[in-house]
Amino acid sequence: MVSPANTTRSRLSALRGRCATALAPVVLLALLGGCATSGPVNPRDPLEAPNRAVFEFNDGADKLIFKPVAQAYRAVLPQPIRTGVRNFFANLQDPWIGVNNLLQGKVEAGLTDWFRFITNSTFGLAGVIDVASGMRMTKHNEDFGQTLGRWGVPSGDYLVLPLLGPSTVRDGLGLIVDGYGYGPWWTTRVIDPPHRVAWRNSLTGLDIVSLRANVLESEAIFAAAALDRYSFLRDAYLQRRRNLIWDGNPPPEPRRDEEPGAAPKTSLETEPSRWTIARPAAQHHVARYGGAGRDATSPAEVAPEVAQVVEPTVPANYGAVLAAGDQSAMAHEMD
């Protein structure tokens, strides 16, 4: 059975893409405002000041509008109906997910997404019943921001978009493209029913409410776990997006003072580590002056503690050891 959380994430990416298309001028103004700010900035989040302002706006809008409507939706509709609504909108996203999988070179996954859509649309009552998951057709979560990441486009600065939440410069641009693949919009264009705009807006509103209702439980966990909700959400988003781009197996992150993909600046062969060792001060007796066994050294002459830098050297047989290890490994493979 496909995970509801995975279904919710893929639908959320598509919905945010559709809204990002309309909010693109607002995003541009926010970026310009962030560039105009002065003062010390967090290198991990250069736009933190405007981002926090947008975060507070989004939080207020959620408490005033979206959360109460989602709670009413959850109270009125039973679980089977809510599951059917979730499956219906998730099914509409599978064709666009398949396109992104193909753009990333994952042909098998892309074809699976399209077969999921055909199967659920035909045998699952237009996707209300998730028949494909029972047939072991895996549900994926892809969007154009992930495609750009697989193509090597850097993420850029972290952004909080009005009403859309966390993003980055790359993912924000990807959302604009994702908007054209958003299910309720492309289906109404293809089917072209009477009162198409009314159908499109009604489906979009229902999708928004369904998405918000699906994360009501996780909201309590988020509130309890985070001392600074903004920082918690930012770090969680960036880590999750990195895992999604690399399908749960991301490469090691480069050090901040190194370029991505560059070799390390130091290595055992070229620049050994520098160790700092404290040398203890001269020891002398408690009875410093007078009496038998006194220390002849006066307090002024006792050397203070100093730091000694020790640079270890590479053993002379280091290259021979490495060569022997390589030969042993080759012999093991041949066996």
C-alpha cells in the first residue's frame, strides 16, 4: 500500500507549483527586498530576515484560514472518503511525475508512473481506489526542482514563499514549471468541461483542504520538537530535498571552504595533520624558599606552559604498504 505521506508530498509539490506561477512577481519582490537588507547574515540562510517575516505571515494565514477549514473537513467526512479524495488527486500527479523521472534518466520509474495512472484511472474509479499499489507499482515523488538538482543546478539560497512555504531559488523556479503539470489544471484543460474555470478552482480548493487535513497530526509533533520552528523547518526541508534529489542516497556534502566536487585540500601524503601538544611547566617543591630540599629556581624563572607544534611525518614504508594492500585486494578478486 502506498504511503499517505508520500502521496501528500507529491500533491503538495504540484499544488505549490501552480500557485508559484501566479505568485512569481511576489517572489521576485521578496528576493529584491532580501538583497537590500544590511547587517550580518547567516551564510546558510542569507535571506533569513525576509524569510522569517514571510514565515510569520504564512503561520498567521494558516491559523486564521487553512487550519480551521481542514479541521472542519476532517470532522465532517469519514476516513474512507478522505482517502478516496487523496488518492484521486495523487493519481492526477502521476503523469507529471513520470515526465520528471524520464528527464532524470529513470526510464523504468517513468513508465511505471504512467502505467499507474492508466491502471488507477481505468480500474480504480478515476483514481479514487489505488489499484496500482496493490499490483506493486511503486508510487514516486518527483518534481522539476528535483530534476534540476539531478542536472547539477545548485540549490541557491533558502526561500520562504508566501502561502507556499519553504523552498530554494532552484526549487522556486522549478515550481513555476510544475504549475503546468498540476493535476486539476491540466485535466480541466484536456477534458474542457462546461464551466471549466469553476471546476478548476473547485478542485484546487478541495486539494488544498485535503492536503492540510492530512498533516494535522504531524503539526503537533513539529510544535513539540522545535524550539525555533523556523530553523527546524528550514533544516528539515533542506535535508529532505537533498535526499529526494538523490533518491535517499546523497553524495557526501563538500566542506564549506571547498568547491563542490573538488579534491580535499589536505591529505596524509601531501600535508600531514598538525598536532598541538601542551608541554608542562617545570615542577618544583611546595617549600620554595628556605629549608632542606628547596627548589633553586625562583618563581620568576619558572617557564610558563607553552604549546609545541608537532608535525607527524609519513612513514618511510607507507607507499610499500599501500602497494601490498592493492596487490592483496587484486588477488582476492581473482580468487
